[in-house]
Amino acid sequence: MSGVLVIAEQRRGELRAVSLEVVSAAQGLRRGADEVSVAIIGAAPESIAGALKLVGVDEIITVKVPLAEFDPDTFESAVGALIAQRHPDVVLVAHSVDSFGYAAALAARHGFGFATDVFKVQRIDGELLATRGGYGQKVNVEVEFPGRSTVLLAIRGNVFKPPEQPASPRLSAFEAPATVSRSTAREFIEAGAGDDVDMAGAEFILTIGRGIGEEAKVAQFRELADAVGATLGCSRPIADAGWLPKSRQVGQSGKTASACKLYIAMGVSGAIQHLAGMKHVTTIVAVNSDAEASIFGVAKYGIVGDIFEIAEELRRHF
Ligand SMILES: Cc1cc2nc3c(=O)[nH]c(=O)nc-3n(C[C@H](O)[C@H](O)[C@H](O)COP(=O)(O)OP(=O)(O)OC[C@H]3O[C@@H](n4cnc5c(N)ncnc54)[C@H](O)[C@@H]3O)c2cc1C
């Protein structure tokens, strides 16, 4: 058993960017003549293949399935059949809402080694070692897979730099077995529909966290953001509570503040998943009443104080 199989993700005919990050994660796992094969599963996979013609991809495998939307049973069956035919020793998928639907079941059914949310993967003396967070991301856990001939890993997004150089990998097709699905896709609703904010493109972001306490306080910070010319962002609890749309969430499972130059975090503790979306910003200003809050570890300027008082003071100047 050898080689790395990457399962790329697509949404409505568009390759998901995280798939290229997974291709990048695969590069350090090659042994000798090992190849990296990338499978793309969908109703018209050949139309997406072009986006995968990059350095680091040796082969693109198109897997045609008769469904327009993602379906866990179809994916579990198709990926399982592909692994049975190809015998890769490592299979990489994105740690995403799609893989949540089938990867664990697939690994359990076939006895594969398995780890999710992996942000580092390497071979040490030929043995695979995956690193993931543990205890709510407070510690890093190294996972070994003794005795497993196939290991399936779900790779965290926004960690590996996607390849950019074009290349000409081989193309092949794989026929997925017919599958009876237990679910039906009724409607596709785009997350954050109705709020077309571009968090990735925003240069100045003012983000609010759970420190605001209640939904009624959102308006005060929205008004402040407008006054200072910032795009209003939020931490996950605010989006999960529905106080702001998901499209404004910054972090690992939200948006990355890619173009941001100034980031003001108000009432945000600085959990590792939030930092994943903003810690690279050059100028971070944090306001938090807890002097020990982790956000101060990445902030250039820190204010230990009450966000409402600071917000009012700021508003007086704009
Ligand atoms: C797989 C996974 C993915 C995740 N993805 C994301 C993600 O994309 N984005 C994200 O943000 N989180 C994400 N999380 C959640 C993350 O772990 C934290 O739970 C979250 O970031 C905490 O949000 P917060 O800082 O707003 O809230 P808290 O951690 O509760 O912090 C609130 C802060 O406000 C301060 N505060 C309270 N009152 C005041 C006041 N009056 N004045 C000043 N400061 C005050 C407190 O001192 C505290 O530090 C994810 C978690 C998991 C497991």
C-alpha cells in the first residue's frame, strides 16, 4: 500500500479552495516514487479538473455521481470503493462540513486509522504522525496509527499554503458503485445569503465577541463600526446565536481577514480558532476587561477595560 489519495471538495461545480490546501499537506507524505492522486466527485467532475492541474498533483481522478449536491452515503461509498481499488496508505480530506458527513463512518467501517482537524502531518522513520488540538485546543496532540495500513486524515483549513504553479497531471476516471442514499437534498441555501459582506477583502475590521453580553448591544457596535469606517465582524458565539450573520464570523470555521491591516477586537477572548482568522494582521488592537485574555498575546495595542466605555469614548471622536 502506498501513495496519497486526496479527496477534493466542490460546491455547485466550483472547486473549494481548501482542497488545494489539502494537496499541499499531501506533499510531505510522499515516500520514494509515491504519487499524489486527487479525486473529484460530482455530477460533472471533469469540468472542475482544470482547477487541479497544479504542481504537486500527479493524477486527477474524476468520479461521476448522479447527484447535484453533496450526499454523505454517495461519498462514503465512492471513496470507499476508490480506496479499495487504489490501496493508498494515506487518504486526506478537508476538515469540513462535508467530511463530517462521511469520513468517520468510512474509517470506522473499514478499520482505517483516523484523525480530524489535523494541522500538521509528517512521516517520522516512515511512520505517520498527525498533530491536532486537544482539550478545546489547549494542547497539541500527536496521533500515531500503529498497525493501520490505511490512514484517513481530515486536514484543517487555512494552515497549508495552496500550490500555484500550473502542471499537467494525468487524468483518469473511476466508476463509483451505485448507491442508495438515505437522504435527499431539497434545497441549497447559501450561508450568509442576504449579507454580501466581504470579510476577506476588508482592510479595517471591528470585531465583537461574547463580551457584548446581549443581542441588543450589537446595534451600538454596528454604529461605531460605520462611524470609524470599519467592517463589523464577530466571533463564533455571536454568529451561532444569530446576532450577526455567519458571513461576518472570523476564524477557523469562519472567514480569514486576509486583506486586513487594522483589526479591533472588542470582548473577544482570543481562542485559537478565532486567532486562526486574524492573528496575521499587523495591527491588532484588543479591548478586554480580563488582563490575562489570550487576545493580548497577538495584539499590538491592548486596552484592559470595559468595551462599552471604550466604544463610547471612541464614538465621541468620530
Ligand atoms: C472546530 C471549532 C471551530 C471554531 N471556529 C471558530 C471561529 O471560526 N471563530 C471563532 O471566533 N470561534 C471559533 N470557535 C470557538 C472558539 O473556540 C471560542 O469559543 C470563541 O472564539 C470564543 O468567542 P469569544 O471570544 O467571543 O467568547 P469568550 O471566549 O466567551 O470571550 C469573551 C471575552 O469577553 C471579555 N469581556 C466580557 N465582558 C467584557 C466587557 N464588558 N468589556 C471587555 N471585555 C469583556 C471576557 O473577558 C472574555 O475574554 C471554534 C471552535 C471549534 C471547536
